[in-house]
Amino acid sequence: MKRVFAIALAVVMVLSMAVIAVSAAEVNDSNVGADSNNSAGADTSSSTSGSGNKVYFDASGWKNVSIVYCHIWKRGGDAFFAWQAKKEKCTPEGGTKYSYDIDTLTQSTTLSGGLQSGEDYCIIFSANTLVQTYDCTFSKACVGDTAKLTGKKVENPVDSEKKADEVVWTKNSGSYGPHLAFTSIGNIVGSKLCPNEKGIEVIGDWLPTYYNSKFVKPVDALAKAYPKFGIKTAQDIQDVYAYILNKKTGQDEKAMKKILEDAFKKAYPSQGATKIDEQKAESEAKDIANNGGHVSSGGSSSSSSSSSYSGGGSSNSSGSGSDGEEDTIFFILAGVMLTAAGVMFVTRRRRTE
């Protein structure tokens, strides 16, 4: 009987080692062909198979493109995968058209559950040649739609020396498109806020950072921005100021209040001078704090506009990129150890009998 259990133990160990060897080979095969010279750190191995739940991109206008990636992140938050990770690879559909399997997002270890209904996202397409699109607003409503290049270049909101290619949606262009944002030098780029995004909060995030920048004329910038961001009444600038007070930036809030007022007068001269009520704004700021940092009329916090241009962005480049191979090997090893322990226990029990 001892010999039988010894043979069983040996068989289990041999089979387990074979499984580990096969798994290791699969990991190595998945990394074959990676371009070590790709400065963006892209994974150029073969793409994953699709499920039919896709978003499409027409790369017509890009030259020498062999690989296209799809980078998606939650507005103001993390990306599903790291910039140009293997899980971001698109599948060629023929000609200049590529598709991305949205169900792949459920494999993210950063944002769980995949694409969620009612949430705001942004999307960027990029290629092995380092070209990329400008941020485009995105949600579940855009699944099945095709993003196409317009031929226009858009200024990077964070680094005005960089530009990206504008894209628009074929079917959803009325509600989604190039993300409306301020740039670091006070320009306005894009045309669409995300569905849940509030212009009040966008301006309230931008002004504390750039109100005293030597590269920006904030009164002129805000005067042009107010109509585009939906700031049309005295109450709107009151809400912006309350939102800034709630942020507690520790900066010159009185200077920002004057900028908001002067910009409103310049944008809407027929309304005359408009003064922000300090006490009312402080009361509104407390309400905003109790509402989780959001303006009481609803909506969610605005986008950080920190896109992963040239493979870089602070909030949009998260993701492990490991595809779970390490976890698979770990569980296999754990299974081997448990199986071996079980056989040894039974063998020892037989001896005592």
C-alpha cells in the first residue's frame, strides 16, 4: 500500500510540473514579438480575440500604422489598463478600420466591473507610430459606433506644445465628441462635456491653477468660456465661487472672485456689473461639502484633463499589464502543495493503521 501512495504522489508531482511548464510557455508565447524599441512602452504581441461587443476606429489618414490601441478611462479617475498595454490592442477589421472588444474591460484590476451605465468616460486611440487622438467623450451609448479622424489637430490641455488628432463619432456626434476643456494657456478646446459633467465645476477646477499664470489672461479666457460651459447667470458664477471655496486651495480667493465677476461683465455687458455675495457663497460651499464636493444642482466632479499623451498622463495610465499570468502560476503552485500535503497525510494515516 505504501508503494501505491508513493507512486500516486510521484504522478501528481509530475503532472503538476507539466501544467506549470505549459503555463510558462503560454506566458512566453504571449510576449513574443514585443517591440523593445517602442518608446511609448507598447506591447506589440498578438491581440486578444473579440466578443462582438465592440467600438470601432477608422485610422484613415494615419500612415504606416500596423497596431492600434484603445485607451479608456473614467472621467477624473483611473484608466482600465496601462497606456498601450496588450489588453488595449484593437483588432484589424480590414482596410483602415479597427475594433476594440469592450468586454475586455471586465479584466481590469483597476476599475472593476467593466464599462458601467450612467458613468462618464473618455477614450483615446493611438498607434505604434506614436500618433494618437485627442480625448473623446465616451459611454456605453457609444458601443457599436465608429470614431473617425477629422483631419484637425487639437491642443493638449495640459501641455500646449503637444497636439493630437481630433475624432468624432459617426452616430453619436450630437451628444459625444472631442472633450470640451481649458488648456494651460487659457484656450478652449473640444466641443462636448461628458453627460454628467458640469461647466461650473470645470471652471472651478481650472481657475485656482491658472488665475495668476503669466501665460494666461484669466478674465479674457473666462469671458470666452462662460457661454460654452453654460455659465449664463449671476447665480452660475456664484456657484463657481462656492465650489472654489469648498476646494480650500489656500490661494487668493478674493482675487479669483474678482476675476469671475469681471469676466461675467465682459461676457454679458448688457447685464451690467454683477457682484458675488460672499456670505451666500460660504453657505453654498458648506452645502457642496455635504454633497460630496459637488454643486447642489447635481452632476459629478469635473475631468482632470490629464490625458495619456505620448504614453504619459497621471491619472489615465494605471493598470498592471500583467494579464494575470502570475496569478495563474500562483494558484497552480498552491494546488500542487495542497495535493501533495493531502497525499502525505493519507500515507501517514495508513502507516499508523
